[in-house]
Amino acid sequence: MEKKIGVTILTGFLGAGKTTFLNNLIQKYPNTKFAVIENEFGEVNIDSDLVVDNQEGVFELSNGCICCNLNGELREVLRNLLNCGKDIDHLIVETTGIAEPDGVAAAFVGDPGISRLFEINATIGLIDVQNFEFAINNHPVAMKQISFSDYLVFTKCDLATEEEIKKVKFQAKFINPLAQVGQVSKGEVIDKDIINLNAYSADKVIERASFVAHDHNHQHGDVVSHSFTFKGTVDPVKLEMWLSVLFNLQFEVIYRFKGIFNIKGEDHKVVIQGVRNESKIEIGSLWEGHEERLNRIVIIGKSIKRAPIEKKIKSILAPDSVVL
């Protein structure tokens, strides 16, 4: 089976430092052949780095990277990249500061042609600690960017006090309890192995879910985070029907869905992730003999009510199942 190209999505509100982070990220992996899709190509200062190769909006840069503009359909842009004759190890998509990253992610999750060749590594959300409050209080998209991220990077920390940084981190984790966090100062390179986070893999979802409280709900403005843990077996048909409604009719208010399920008749954990109106289903690790078969769900979205979800959970479970 041909190895898939990993995809890292960079998001963050205007001025968060995405392009600086991108450049430092590329420098950190000198032996990796990157392709970069820019949502705002005209704002990126790459003219001095361009080499002679410029075909169909795909540019080869002097550092060995490839860059192109996301003006058209993503499928067409990816096709141009694959046909440009250059080897690609990893793709980075830098979205515009006012873009919702779930739209980009959904294309890689839901399109069979794309998902056959590309695999999402993680969504990295950059947060300017100085302008955090302004962004989330005045621009709903900033909240959604934070809610959707797998790894949050707090930037420009050299311009803030430790107390300010601590406060912003607390608020961001309140919005998105699933995210890991890191920070940078003066545009430095982050220590974390960003391109190998594999946040969308079944094992990583299972691992991260263990850090989330069994039963909680957080609310920050309109953004709400609910987690549920419950025993028992899940009816696969009823689960499919519920998720179909959730992802197709309520995707505009469901920012992120991650669930680990004990499916009736299945010896493995089943991991389901929702991205807009698309879902990704994977078979995870075996349930160990001594392991309690707990189902876990984390849902982050806009003004989501807990009670209807609890009611729906009970309807997809066997009679002996108990919500903890």
C-alpha cells in the first residue's frame, strides 16, 4: 500500500503568527520535502525565494518546498501538486486568519479520492496571547479555530507576563479540553514534533480521551464542550442513524466530535470522528480482558444542550448501560 502524504492544517486568527510559525516549522525539518498550500498567497512574501519553476500556480521555492494558492477547489489544487513532478513528504495548509479550518479538514476526511492519498496529521491553532480576548470576544471564527485545533500554540509570549499567559491558556483549554498546548516567543521553533502528532489516528484519539473528565460540560460564550462516559454495548445501527443526523443536519453547530465506542459484537474499540458533515470511522486497539469497556464521547460546538445528547445516548445503548 502506498504511503499517504501527511497533512497539517495551520489555523489562527489574523496576526497570530501563522506564516512565521510555518517558516520555522519548515526549517525544523530540513530533510522533509514539504508542499504548502497558502490561503492568502498574495500576502506571503516569497518573491525573493522563487526559483524558475512556476507552472499552474505551483511554485518551487529555494528551500526545496512547493507552494501554491488555494483559490480554486481544493481537489484541483491537490491534483496540481501531485502532477507537478516533485516528491512530497508532507503537506501544510495555512488558512486565512478569518477561515474556518473544519472546511479544509472535511475535504481530507470525506473525499475518498483525497483520503486515499492524504491523511490528516493534526490541526495546529495559533493564539496571539496579547490579542486573545479581543479575538474571541469580537470574532466567532476565532472561537471555532480554537475549538477545532488538536494542538494550540501560544505565540508572542515574550510580550506578555507569565500571569497573562497562564490566564489565556486556562481559557483556551476551557474552550477545547482535547487540545495539547505549547508556546513560543520571538518566533522561535517549537520543540514539539508537529508533523508527527497523528492526532486523527485511532490510537491518539483513545490516548487523548483518557485525559478528559468522565462527565463534564464547559461553556465559554456560545462555545460549549460536553464529555460523556458510559458503560454497555452500543447498537451499531442506532449509532449510525444518530450520527447521520448529527453530522448532516447539525454540522454547523458541531465543531468537533470524537467518540470511542464499545460496539455490540466487536472486540476492538471503534473510534469515530466528526468533521462538519463528514465522519471518519476507524478500528482501534483490542479491548483488553481486564479493561472496563467504557464508551467516551467529547462534543464541542455552539450552544449545544447536554440533555438531548444524554437522551440520545440512552436510546442507542443496551438496557443495562449506565451513563456515569
